[in-house]
Amino acid sequence: MTFDATCHACDATFEVELSDLLEDSTLECPSCEARASKAAVDGVTGVLDDLFTQLAVLNRKFTLSFEVDAADLPAGYEREGRHAVREEADQGGDSEEAGEDGWEEDAGEEEEDDEER
């Protein structure tokens, strides 16, 4: 299974194989090296594993086909996802620094943010 990804930092588009995410839990833009936190990637791969398990059960009687575009999530899911990743990182669930949006922050960006506050 292949995901189409667009980097918010540089607008580069690239493909990501689910099997690669399952092996390494790393999602990184090949152009600018922006990275998603391990907690965010693990969350998505864990949910997909649950989804595939349930689809296998449904597949006995129905074939389902669907497409998900992260930009079209129902109201409320965007913020909940961001807070869930941040809370997990704050609780020590991830050794990497995750920003509010689940992306790692460069040390320089973090220092700039602190100065603005």
C-alpha cells in the first residue's frame, strides 16, 4: 500500500510505502528532511493494523473500497490528533521532540519560538 504525501514545509510530493513505515516508523521529506514524530507514525500504523483486521472480517461478505484525504477529515479530528500526539510525547511515550502538529522541531526553531513568548 502506497501513501501520497505532500510536505507542508516545502510543498514537495512523494510516495511512502506502508511496509517501510511499519519497518522503520520514520516519515521524512526527501527534499527538506522535515520529519513526523515516531509517535505520530506509530499511531497511524497501529490504527491501520486495526482497520485491516476489521476489513478482513467484513471481507467475508463485502468488499469495501475507500479513499482518505487528510485535508477532508471530519470536524474535530485534526486538533484531537495533534493533541494526542503532543500528550503522548509529553508523557515520555516518544523520545523525540514532537511539535504540537506531530512534526519534529529543529532546535533553532524551538529557540526562536521561546524568544517570541
